[in-house]
Amino acid sequence: MPLDLRKKPRTPYGLFALILAQVTCAGIFLNDVLTDILMDGQISPHSAVEFAAVLVLIISVVVELRLIIAILRRQEVLRRSASLAAAAINEVIEAHFNDWALTPAERDVANLMVKGLPIAEIARIRNNAEGTVKAHLNAIYRKAGSQNRGELLAGIIDSMMASDAED
């Protein structure tokens, strides 16, 4: 399933639970190391290795948290950007529909066509016969000055790319 960047990202509770388990283990190991040092009155080689392992575990937890936070922030930026891009694309498409003076029915069919739906699906969604949808599509193509769906979509995409180049 593709990632939909327009939806609010889910919080990775599983990762936070894993990090909490790592923090708990680090606390247990740190307690064990400190107890060993206090009981022995000195730092043995074994205690030093355990203490180093605890430090590595704590550092890894900090790094994991920072990475997760950075990923969540980046995902939110991408979600917002995708939402803005979708709105901009919709504006361009609507401007074309206005320029072509599409009727409300043609506009509805054109929106579904631009989304990539086949004629049969458009007919089902609109409760129309396939012939009715084909008639609307022919009117849309004629008003847009194109011969088929591919040509119409290419024209819309070209206009978006041309406006990007101008910006």
C-alpha cells in the first residue's frame, strides 16, 4: 500500500515501546553496575565493560529518539507539501475546466477521468450508462482540443510544467 502523505502520520507507538524497554534495561544494568562498584569498593574490569555497555545503550536510545523525531517532522513537512501540491494541481485542473466551459456533468466526468478511472467505473459512480460517459468524454475532448484522454492529460501536465518553469 503506498504511503499517503496527505494523511496525518501515525505515531510509532511500537518504536516508543521498544525505546521504553531499552531505557528500562539500561536502568536495570546501571543499577547492577553501581551496586557491583559499591559492594566491591572499586571498578573491576567486568564492571567497566558493563558500564560501557550501559553507556552505549543510553546513547543508542538518545540517537533513536532524535531520529524518530526528525523522521516524524520530515513526514509532516512532506504531508503538508503534498497537500499544497494537490491543491495547486486542483486549481490548474479547475482553471482548464473553466477555460473549456465544461458543464457540471462534463466537469464531474472530467474529474473522474483525470483521476484515472476507466469509463465503466465512471459510469458506475455517476449511475450513468457507459455511452453517456463516452458522450461526455467526447464533448470534453472537443472543448479541450484533444483527441483522447492521454492527449488531454498531457496538455494539463504541460501547462503545469510551463507554469513551474515561469515561476
